[in-house]
Amino acid sequence: KLREKKCTATEADLIFRKSKGKGERKISFAVFESVALEEVAKKKSLAKDELVARITHSGGPTSSGTRAENVALHDDKSNYTGVYASGGPTNVDLGTSDLSHITNRVDADVRGVQKYT
């Protein structure tokens, strides 16, 4: 574990700021190895080689994300209601290639009243 009382997240931010050039947002791996690791080793009172060995043997980053609990109304499809009970809404509608199914092309007078022949 690299972050502890001797080297906090704030200290890591300050080391990053010292390592990068003015106006830059990133540092290269070479700068990380030569400048940033040296500063971290100083903060932790370790030799740079010992710090590199600790990092190498640390096992890498870990994820401790949460996992959602079961929700009966969401997970059990027999509880679905409305359109979702039939499989949900569709994004493939029939007859949308043109407007002929929703437009009215019957002759009309000036007021828009349909003329039936």
C-alpha cells in the first residue's frame, strides 16, 4: 500500500505537480520513473529500488465496487406490468419508411373538410 500517513493523496498530487512541466496535464513514464518515484521514495523514507520492488510485488490495483441487491420488481419478469409484460416497447416500428400510413391524401375543400365521392 503506497498511500499512508507519510504519503497521502494530497502528497501524491503535489509530487505529480512537481514532476510535470508547466501547463502540462500528463507525465511520461520516463518522468514518472526518474522524478516522481524518487520523490515518493523520499517521502516514505525508502530507497528508490525498494519502493519499485514494493510496487512490483503489490499485486496491482484492486476493485472494491458494490454489487446491487436483488430487486423483486425489476429482476422477476413475472411482476412486469403494462407494455413491459409483453416484452417492452419496440424500436423497430412497422410502416415508418414513409408517411403514407399516417397522412390523409383524400381531396378536401378550402377549409380542409374531406370531399367524399
